[in-house]
Amino acid sequence: MNCNKLTEALRGFTLLLSLEFSVELDSGNCALIMNLTDGEAKGAKSISAEFSGVSNLRIEDFGGGMTQLLLLVVEDIRDKQLDRLNYQIRELERNSISFMCRTAIIKGTEHS
């Protein structure tokens, strides 16, 4: 999936349901999974955004209630020739999260 399609798939899913960061000890691979929804009502749509090879993770102003990620964008950074890093993901509205990664996959689900 290209960057425009990834960004479009994230659009509208602004409420953070969960955030999971993990490290595989054998390989050193870092992964980040963000579960996002488009609303609080029963039956709201949600997605799972899965990122592998995560580097330079920065998080600011999270917690204390509902966390919103208002405008997540995915940028292609392959031309920067960073070792195994292909994408930069940033939240542009409040700059609350940013990181680089090797792969990005977005899966749709239903929230009940």
C-alpha cells in the first residue's frame, strides 16, 4: 500500500483505543500496534494499524482520559536511505506521536 492509501485509511480514526509497543529480543525488531476508532458509540468502526521495524518513537501528551490523534500521515522516506526504514508516521495537529518504520499494515474491524 502506498503512503497516500495508508494516510487515507487512517483518516477519520481519531480516538486511540490502545497502543502496544513490543520488542522481539532475538531479532531486536520493534513493533507498534495502534487500535483506533472513529467514535465512542456502539457499532463505531475501528482499525488496527500495525507497524514493524519501529525506530525513533516519540510520544507526547498521552493519557489522562481520551487520547485523540487528529491527523495521522504516512510519508515515504526511502529516498533518505535510512537503514531498513521506509515510512515516517506523524500526527500533524498536536505533534503527539511520530516514528519511523519498515512496514505499515492497516486492518479494519468493527467496534461494539
